[in-house]
Amino acid sequence: MIGIEWYLGVSAVLFIIGVIGVLTRGNAIIIFMCVELMLSAVNITLVAFSSFMGDVHGMILVFFVLCVAAAEACVGLAIIIAIFRNNITADINKINLLRW
Amino acid sequence: METFFFVFISTLAIGTALAMVISKNTVNSALFMVLHMLSVAGFYTLLNAQFLAVIQILVYAGAIMVLFLFVIMLLNLDEDEKVVSKIDFKQLISFTLALVVLAQLLYITGNYAGVLPELTGEPIAAVGTVEAIGDELFTTFLLPFEVTAILLTAAVVGAMLLAQKTSNVIDE
């Protein structure tokens, strides 16, 4: 039997991989995928706690997180397309019009 | 058998996540992300959350990642010149910070497990069924469920408005 600590550990590792991706990559789409990675890492934690405690509320929270992630991906990709159309780049280091 | 499955799934999840971050080609990255989502669905099955496993495959691997792939094809992105260029000061700092946070998280999960509330030793089978989730979702959480519908509608309308061709909306 695998204890809950192992699930929490794997989830922490996945979350940190997502953080490293967001901080180091320059491509906007990769950054979006890394945000999805972090969301799914937190979902693993929620499902693990929910399943080990016998409480269904954690899984319902995961359901809502999935919905919000879908909405976020939809709007975010539309923003990326709009930026690409005006600026012809998906590299966030070159989008510096508002930078001080 | 369960331990073997857990080790296999977690290796797959971490490996595909790393490959997703490292890989140069954006399309490869998205396909690794699909594989990662499948392995997360494997975690859910291991934890007896069948409904969420199916939803994960349908929504994430089926819908969201296809959207990502469409956008990648639409933008026709070239490969990044280099993932890690020379030794960059900013990247070094972010690596160090991320590793510090990882060490903290692992320390907490390893040492403070006794602080957690009453846990059974193993996943409970009757929690993650469609029946249990649907029962709770349509009674206690009915209002958030309806609000989610409004959120998704607003997101779709907003995305269509943002991505439409005419960029001179303000002029008229």
C-alpha cells in the first residue's frame, strides 16, 4: 500500500517542474502549458486527500478547477493569438511595450 | 502490483513533464503534455477516482490540448533558438528558488505527516464514483455548478471577441 506522502511528493515535484518552466521559458504557449501542469499537480494533491479521507468534497473542487482551467486556456490562447496578430511574436521577452 | 503501477505512473508523469519543459519544438511539447495528462488520469484511477480520470482524459487530453495544438499550428511557431542559452543570471536565480521551494515542500510532506487529520491507510473505494460525485454536485454544490456554466459561456464569448479579425473595434 502506498501512503499519502508519496502522492504529495510526486505532486510537489510536478508543481516545481511547472514553476521552473514558467520562470525559464520564453515561449508564451509553453508557459501556458506549464500553468496547466501546476494546476494538475495540485489536483493530484486534492484527489489524494479526498480519497484517503473518504470525503467527496475534494473531488468536487477538482471538477471546478478543471472548469476554470478550461476557461483560462480558452481566453489565454485567444489573447496569445491577438498579440501574435499585432506583434508577430509569441516570445514574451519581446513583448515589452508597457515595460518601464 | 499497486506499488509497481505507482512507480511506473509517477516516472511517466515526471519524465513527460520534464520533457515538456525541455523540448525545443512546441508541437513535441504539447504532445508530451497529452502524455502527462494521461498519466495524471492513471493517478486518479489509482486513487479510486474513476469519474475524474475519465473527465481528465476527455477534457484535458481531448479538448484543451487539441486547442493548444490548433493554436500552435495556427501561429506556425518556429523552434526556439535555444532553451537554455549561456549561463543566465536570471535563470540561475529562478532555478535556485524553485529548488529551495521543492526542498521545503518535500521536507514538510516527509516530516509533518503526523499533523494531518485522521486518514485511513488506503484510498476508499466508494468516494470517487459517478454516483457519489453527482449526488453531491447537484445538491450541495448546485449554485457553484450553475455559476461555472456562466463562467464557461463568458470565456467562450470573450475568446471569440479577442481573437476576431477586426482589430479596430475602438475606432467605431
